[in-house]
Amino acid sequence: MIPINRSYVITPSLGLGYIASVLRSCGHEIEILHCNKEKFSFNDFEDYIQRKTFDFIGIQMFTFDFNSVKRHLAIIKKHKPSTMTILGGYHPSGDPVEILTMLPQADFAFISEVEIAFPSFLEEMKKIAPVLSSVPNLVWRDGEKSVVNAPKLVDDLDEIPFPAWDLMDPRTYPEAPHGGFFKSFPTAPIVITRGCPMECTFCAGKSITSKKIRKRSAANVIEEIKLLKEKYGVNDFLIEDENFTLHKSLVHEFCGQLISQQLKITWSCPSGVRLDTLDLDTLKMMERSGCHSLAVGVEFGSQRIHDLTKKNLTLETIKERVALFQHVKIKVTGFFMFGIPGETEQEMVQTIQFAKSLNLDRAQFNNFMPLPGSALYTQLKSEGMRSIDYDHFFVHAVSYAPQGMTRKQVKNIQRRAYLEFYLRPKIMWGLLREITSWKHLWRLVIRFIDGLT
């Protein structure tokens, strides 16, 4: 299940979809609940739990879900104490040693990918005396101690069945996709590669997919696209890879097949790609195959902070690669961040000025969050950070302020960034031309206001 949270994004969960598909192939009955999609309150969730009976309930958990998950667990254990509760996702993967201590009403947790681990776990739990140490990726209790089993990853991504799309029909979701913009509706997320070899200190992505790069074949991806197009009417796809364009030959093969098979779809990369992986030939081929939007990780306007966070990008490279977009009709969104440990207010202002100087169509200004599993989280813990402010752990809230600044100052910088970037006629007119409906406009307005408050 996806817990109740404040996320703007309401789309099918690929993680849950893959798990559901794998478990069904093993003979298990599965249900997927997306609380935000169903507009659940906690009272609604309590009614749902009282009406239903499950042997196991798994909860996908980001760090900003922490307090919400705590309430969900309490409701489950109040009404169905024998139901086993299992946590998975980014937060348990980033902080596996503490997860069961911090959330004692969770029975188990998983780290990283679980397509191999979850079926193994369920088979083991059928036994009178399950050997939990034999289950990869599992976090479990041995008395008062938490044990974290070694992870096992899927090597051949083509061997995994497609997500259980019938349990999360894209046509039943609201117009609230990742990135906020789309060419047609319904949309559907897909993942083509897993793993990231980069060393960005603020990122916790490797806690899920590891540094080990694995790729689906272009043919396998095209087959899933055809299924979604023909059965569910999806013509716009969101490639959610951590860095799809890192794999240039795969990108060209994928684009080539879309073009040669005349699938006439559109697609985007809302999770972001590295600018230094882009060149004009690749961008033109992406455009020909239907790519209409890319998010790019700019992050900072200070070279010192780029170097400090091991982003391994120069401001000059960023300028050069963003300039390439003037030769294609692909919309480009810049990702930026404020509040990195050691960053100064002056450097944050440099980021605002840098964002305005680039030929971007959109920008997202996030506040730094100490993500469990990231190098900066480990550093801050070693320097004495005792806890996370979960109530403010969100991109538009401030859960951390660098030394010498207050949270209010960081929020004011973020507010200034949004106002200065978007209140320009060229940017505003460009956004208005992309809005597809009044519902779409309203969701964008809510996002913008949330960024200011």
C-alpha cells in the first residue's frame, strides 16, 4: 500500500506493481491500495482495515511518510493484530538498522529490491520454524537486536513480469503525474534501467537499486509500452530511471524502435538526467521518437558546492548542455537545491541567479533533506544529528538548515527563487500553453502556492 501523505504525485507505484506481479505468479492473492488516489483519511483507512482481512500488509515508505506510517501501523495492529506488517522502500533501505526500533509495530522490513526476496519470505513463513536468516534483503528481530540480511538483486530485468497493471489501471488515476506536465492522459510510469554509479552525496538512490547497473532490453520495454497503449489507452509515458541517458546506446536503440515501429507515443524523463550525458544528436533522436520533456539535475549555482557534493559537473558544462535545447522542441526543467551542509546564503542566491540565466522552461527548487542512505546523512549523524524532523521532511518544507542560517531564512530563499523564476512573462506564457485542463491548472497552482508557504 501507499500511505496517506502530502505528495503531489499520484501515479501507479512500479515498486508495488512489480511485487504484485511476482507474487501472483507464485499463487498469492494481492490487492494494491493507494491511499491518496482513493482520497482516504485515516478514518477511511480504519474502516478499510476493519472490513478487510489480510495475512500480510506491506507499506511502501519514503522518509517523509514516517509519521503517517506510524499511524497506519497503529490502526492495523489495533484491529488486526495478527496481520503481519512489512515496510519497504527508500526509508527502510536507507536506515535498516533503526527501522524496526523506530517503528516497533512493524514486524519486518525489506531493503533494496524485493522481487527475489518477497516470494522467498512468504515461502519461509509457511514453515513451523521459519529460518529468517535465509531470506535475502530481510530486516528482522532476533530478540532485541535487528538483523539485516545481505541483499540480492535482480540481474536480468527482462525476467521480471510486467507490473500488475490490472491492479493499478492508469485510467483510474487523477491528472497528477510526476513532473506535473503531460501531453495526453492517462499517463503511465515505466523503468528501463536500475542502478546508478554516481557519488552525489545528497542522494540515497543507491540504497534501493545499488551502484550495479542493469538494463531491460529495448524490445522488452516496447512490449510493455504496446500493452499499456492497447489495453489502457496510454500514449504518454514517464521514464522514471535515475539516469536513463547514461546508457547512450540503449537510448538510441529504444528511440529507433519507437520510430521504426511508428508507435506514435510521447514520453518524458521527469526524474532527471545528467546534463553531461546529453549531446545534440541524442536529443534530436529523442525528439523524433516522441520525447517532449526532460528534467535535468543542475542543483547549484556555486562550483564549490558542486565539488563539495561530488556532483562532478562544472557550471560551464551545464551552460553548454542546456544551450543544446534551443535546437529541439523538448521542454527542459531544471532541478535545484538549497541548504546543503556548508552552503552559505550568498551561494543560494547564486543558484537563483544561475537558474534565471539558463534557457529553462521550468524549475523545481527543493530544500535539502538528510535522506537516510545518503553520504550526507551519514556525515550529519557522525557530527551529532540525533533525529530527523519528520514533520518538515518535504521538498517545500525545511527539515534542516546549514550552520549560520535559520529554517526561516532557507524557506525565504526558496520562496524568492520561485517568485523570481516564474514571474517572468516568457516563463508564465510557456506554462500556460502546456496546461491541458482546469484540473491540471488547479494542481499546478496548488504546487506553486505550496512552494511559497
